[in-house]
Amino acid sequence: MIDFVRNVRLWFVPEEVRQEGGTPDYRFSLANERTFLAWLRTALALIGGGFAVDQFLPDLRWGWRVGLALALLAAGVLCSLRAVNHWARCERAMRRGEDLPVSRFPALLSLVVAVVAVVMVVVVLVGWEG
Amino acid sequence: MSGTDAAPSDRDPGLQPERTRLAWRRTTLSGTVVAVLAAKTALHGGASPVSVLAAALCCVFWLAFLRIAHGRITTLAAANRPRALTPPHAAAATLCMLALAVCGAFLVL
């Protein structure tokens, strides 16, 4: 948690990042940037999925529909926060010449997406019967 | 003749700035889809003042992201060896996403 707070400070104080270690090859920085953008697109897809649940499953009961949509929106928020945090950690590790940070987040996200998909199948089947 | 005299630094076989530019464009395009879905949600639900405001804010944040992306693309194009993305830039792009999600919550509720 303290690590996270320190990282958040680094997002807004770039000079501190630049003082650490040496500047890595610009291509590595650009690759890190593209990974960050790919995670942002994942977050956008989750947010768009939240809108889609709300719009394209009108036969569902209100609670289920809003619950699913909010869960997807919350997943989008988490995903974008993680994107910038991981980007900053990778950037710092490259400057210091350390190993890149590992993360459980991709595994966690795929489990969540799988669960949401199963819930949606069940809810759509049950919702259309009732 | 062999070309070894030319500075090897002039040629980037991976076209990294190009790919990064396209990644920014793709991300902006994904944001456009979300903004359009937000507008559709607002207009579909009887267009209450709150939902219209939330959809309008979604468009504002989409424009903000477009501006950030354009600024970054300009930086990428300006130099042969572009500088790395700065943390405030990354944080601003993330904030746009967070704002989109929060507006989305107001639209869905």
C-alpha cells in the first residue's frame, strides 16, 4: 500500500523518475508506452461492455442489469489504474536496470472476465424465461 | 556502397514511433466507441437532465483524451529519438478513462 502511494507521487513528479538510474533505450520506453495503451484499451472495452449490458439486455430485471453494468465499469476503473501504475513501475525498473515487475493482475482480470461471462449467460437464460 | 558508413542510428527497423503513434490512434478510436455508446444510453433512457449531462461530460473527456493523444503524437513525430512518455501525461490519460467510467455509472443508474 505504501509502495502504491509512493508510485502515485511519481506519476506527478517526473523529475524524480528522471533522476534515478540511466535513461533506457527509447525503444524500450516506447514499447512500455504501447503496453500501457493496450491496457487502457482493455479498460475502455470493459467500460464499453458496461454500457452494452445496460443498452442491449433490456429484458433483464433492473437489479441484475445495473449490477452487471456497474461491475464492468468498476473493472474498467481498476484496469486503467493498474495500467498507469504498472507503466510507472516498469519505467523505473528499466531506469534502474532491475527486472521488470511481475503481476498477478492479468490472471485476476481473466478470471473476473470469465466469471462475468458465465454470469451473463446464466442471467440472460433465466431472465428471458422469467 | 555497402551502406555501413551511414549512421545505423538513423534507421529504426522496428518503426517504434510509428507503432506507438498507431497505438494512440487505436486507443482514441476505442474511446470514440465508448463516447458513442454513452450518447446512445443517454438518448435512449428518455434523456433526463442527469443523463444528458453525464453523456456531455463523456464527450468532453473524450475530447481531452484526443488532445492528449494528439500532443503525444506531435512529440513522437518531432524528433528522431522521441522522449519517453512523462508520468503526468500517463496520469492525465488514465484520469480521462476514470472520468468516463464515473460518467458511465451515472448513466447506467
